[in-house]
Amino acid sequence: MLLKLKCTVNNYAWGAKGEASMAGSLALDGGHIPNLDKDKPYAEFWVGTHANGPAHVIENDIALKQLLATSPNLQGKHENGKLSFLFKVLSVVAPLSIQIHPTKEQGKILHAKDPKNYPDDNHKPEIAIALTEFELLSGFRQHSQISEYLKLYSEIQELLTEEEKGQIDNLGSYGESSSQVLKQIFSRIWRTPKEQLQIVVDKLARRIQGQGTQDMIELCPFTLLVSENKSALDEIIVYLFTMYPGDVGVFAPIFLNYFKLQPGEATFLEPNMPHAYLKGDCVECMADSDNTIRAGLTPKYIDVESLVEMLNYNETLLPKYIPNELEDGSLLFTPRGIEEFWVQEVKGPAGLIYQLPYSESCSVLTVLYGTATVTVGTTSQTLNRGEVLFIEATHSTERPKVNITDDFLAFRAFTPSPRALDSLSSKHLVID
């Protein structure tokens, strides 16, 4: 069974507006929305069954969640009558909040305690794959680097106790003690009352704005240069300050890795890994959850206490994810330890006939550009930009065929079978 889906768009303030939004233009081209408002942000295009943005079958307007619950033959036994993942396209023009996502156990606790702000009891590991150059903060820097930055941007030390100031040098030590010191310092800063924070944030940002940065560059060997006499870190701090003056999140680049993903590159965000997207377009796939713990750079609900206690304070040296390259040249993103989703890139020039693998799982195929006809047995559907196709589990029958008629890029998201998950530890990867 091949079914086209009608999906939803979220209009968060950080999204690109009108035709400038890839998420919005995909939704328009795929028939998911009737028009684009040039003054309205289109932040996220959702493909899934989550209650906050459920997909429907176009043919009969039945909710996909309802169809799966009543037609178990469309899926594998391991899928339990639902989609365990949520697939998105994001168009970011303003910073997202400093945030983490909980583990399964933490998700249950948060939902039971505060169902309004934590709408489900699931975890939310996620992978982001860049469609354009994509800027983000993710994971803690090397602790020795954070130590240098706390000295370089010394205004922050006004928020610390004398004992904590004396611990800054210990951030360069190895082992668990360094993470404990970082937790103490980070927690102190993030728990500072708003009025006191605003004074120090303003003081730091205005000093950076009011002086050249060459002296600072020479003092700090870790600074990443984007031009001869400006540091990337200074620019990001000032940028965040202009967007959120007085906000504690302005300090985030001092603690978190800043990097850029080029189109096709990816990063995997484990539970409790701090991150904030800054700019660009990407696709995301995650466990079917909308649980986000925020603490800065947002007008939304923030939960500093949960964030500082749950954070993973370990160093993250290279937060980029390397996918598997399959025999046919396509890429398969298989984050280890995650049962809910894998993502396959389906890409090729006009004239290519591509065969998807047999699958014990259903899948959804989202078209980013181009045209192709998908065929299973005697059933076919022609897909264009922005359209989304549900493909039932094919088990050991005929493999779905993708006949590309115009240069094509799509992503296929699915829940891997137990056999596929087991194959990650062998040399023979199973894709179903």
C-alpha cells in the first residue's frame, strides 16, 4: 500500500518567513497548506503521528495513527501499531532555545509532574542532517577551553563565589572531577537571579561591542576566526545579545561547541546533550516526542532546575555523525542505541531506477526536491517536491522501486526491526 499524506506545519517565531522558509515552501508545494503568508514564520514541517501535529491520509482524511492502529498488517510486529518516530524539516533564522531532551526514565517523571510543559512520557534522541549550511551550538567544549574562556570573558566570574572562581583552573584536569566542577560553575550561573544576570550579560556584551578583538584573539588560542580581526565567539555572543538582551543564554557559546554542518553532514543529539540551533535548514528525525527542557534564549517556559541536574557535563570533542554508505551509494543514518528510527537518504539523477530494500517496517518518504514514481507490485504513486508517501512494510515480497525522472532528494524514515538493530554489531548491515 502506498498512501500520500497530508502533514502539518508549526509557526514558531524562530522560523523563516514566507517563501524564504524551506519548511513552508515544501508544505505549500506538497499541498499541505493552501498558501504562504510573507509575514508569517514557517519553522517546522512535521511528518508523524504525534498528537501535536498528526499526519492524515489524503485519500480519505483518516489520521495515520488511526489507520495503523486498525491495520496491523501495514507494519512489522515490532512497531506495535504506531509510528515510533517523528520526522521534521526545519528552517531556522533566529536562535532556538538552549535545551536538552530527557531520557525515557526522565521523560516519565517530567510528564507525571508537569504534563502541560512535558506533553508525553517519552525520550527524544534526535539526528539533524543539514540541507544548507547549518550553524549550531552542541555539547560542552573541552573543559580546558572553557577554563580559558571564563578567564577571557572575566565578567562572568562576577556571578561566582570565591571558591568557584578558584576552581576554574581545575576545569583543565581530567576525569569526573572536572565535570563536577563544570556542573557547579554552570549551575551557579544559570541559577543567578534575572536582575543580576542582566547586569553582567549587558556588561560583557557591551565590552565586546566597544573594542576590537585582536588582543583577545592573541590571548586565546582556541578562538575560531571568521575574518582577520573578529572572532567567531565574539560575533555569536553579540548576535545572541541583540536577539535576547540580558538572557543567560548569551553565555552559552562560552561553554558549548560552535560549529557548522555543510549540506549532507549530520549530528546526533543524545539525551541530556545541551544544544541550540542558530541558523539554516535541516531535516530532523527523533523518537516520537515533543519533550524539551529549556533554559535560555526563549520566551517559552524554562526549567533551569531540571536542565542543570540532567545535563551531561562531559566534553564533546566531535559532535558530527558519520552515516553508513550502502552498496548503492545511498546513505543510512543509524545512531547506535536508538530503537525508534533510522533514516535513509534517497538521492539520484534523472533516469536512475532505485530499489528500496525489503522491509519488515513501514516507512515514510519525504521529497525535498525532484520527481520520482514509486512502485510496489501493481501500485504506483508519482511524487514531487514536498509530497510525503507512506509505504507499508513489504516483508519478503516485492521491493519498492523508485523511478527518478528529475534530479531527486528524499529521506526515508522508519523503525528498524530487531534483526536490523542486531546487525549493527556485525559486518553485514541489514536494512529493514
